[in-house]
Amino acid sequence: MSADAPADSTPLDELIASHAVEIPDFPEPGVVFRDLTPVFADGPAFRRTVEGLAAPSLGDPRAAALAPSGTGGTGYDVVVGVEARGFLLAAAVALDAGVGVVPVRKAGKLPRERLSADYTLEYGTATLEVHTDSITPGQRVLLVDDVLATGGTLAASVQLVEALGGVVVAVSVVIELVDLGGRQRLAPHAVHALWTT
């Protein structure tokens, strides 16, 4: 956004809600899919979303204890994004914060030595993987995804990061579907949601 452009004063949750599209019965009957691609396609809305994801309140005391002297004020050293929409968000957040980005992918997508974790979601089961050299012990991690539903995907991602010795200082999502209880599944990790519904 240029310095001359007026700032949008719409609350961020309302801005996201006004752009997101609900698709009933996708990918399976009974599931309501929240399509965020209209948020991504709108430059100012995407920028505000990325800035919101990049700046959660990182209240985990382990983060401060592990922070090397002279590091930036982000509270994290790397952003981990979950396939697939999480990749778009995590890359933008990492760029905004000036840190690296690590992908957590579905099984069979990574070419080198990897660690795997199985998980369940509201419409099935799957496996996530990460390269074994992508996180170093003690590295502070901001975990980013588009939606927190039942928490299965993000819980498996936390498991992968922690198995490699990383410290998840916060989980940052665009949408949290509160009734599905994902936040409880991620406890005690801090969860930062831009829009709860």
C-alpha cells in the first residue's frame, strides 16, 4: 500500500468475512469450505491479513528465554506453513518478518529425508511431512495456516516441529471455527486467529 493511500479502517475480522466465500458440501457433504482466495486476490486485504498473521501476541515465555541477543522483535526465527493455502500465507508472513519459511507437506511431496505425522480432520485422515533438516533445535517457530477447524492438521504440524527440537511460540490462522474445538487440541500453545466464527 502506498503512503498516499488511505488506511482501511474496517476491522480486520469484518474485512476477511466480507471477502471470504462459504461453499457448502465441499469437499464432502456436510462440510462448509471457507474460500479465502478472494482475500488473497485483493491487495490491501491480503496485506492486512499478512500483517495480522505476522504480529500475534507471542506470550510463550520459552520464546523470550530462547531469543538470541540482537534478533529482531518478531519473537520467532522461522515461519512454518501448512499445505496448501498455508504456503501462500507463511511465505508472505516470513517475508514481512524478515525470516525464513518452511513447508509442511502432504505425504510423498518432499524429496529428501523427512519426518512424518498422521492426523485426522473433519472429513478424513492424512499424513504430513517435513524435511528433517528444516528446523534446528531451539529454533522459535510461528506456525501459520488458513483455517483452524478440529486442529488435526495443526496438531500434527506442532508434533513435527517439536520432534525436530523446534519451539512453537504461536499458531497464527486467518479463520478459527470455534465450535470444532481446535484451540483446545493445540493447548498450551498460543493461538492467534484473525476471524473467529
